[in-house]
Amino acid sequence: MAGGGDFYGGRPLAALGVNPERGVLRLSFVHYTTRAEMDKLLNALDDVL
């Protein structure tokens, strides 16, 4: 699962200099997330970043 926003952490994010308009990305993993899924995610993040 992936989500975006401030996740009710606006003050700490502001203290870290995170633009509140952009927020942050939160990714959730569980025991059945496969290695192939992780590799796909990491490759996509490499492409975007």
C-alpha cells in the first residue's frame, strides 16, 4: 500500500523542511510482499527520483 500526505505530522514535517503542499510518501509492507514486488518498487523509485 502507498499513501501520500502529512499523516497528521504537519509540525514535525515542517520542522524537517518538508513542503506541506507536497507531503511525504508512506509505503506499507507485510510478510507476503515478494522480493519481485520490492524490486519493482525500488526500480520505480529510482526512475522517479
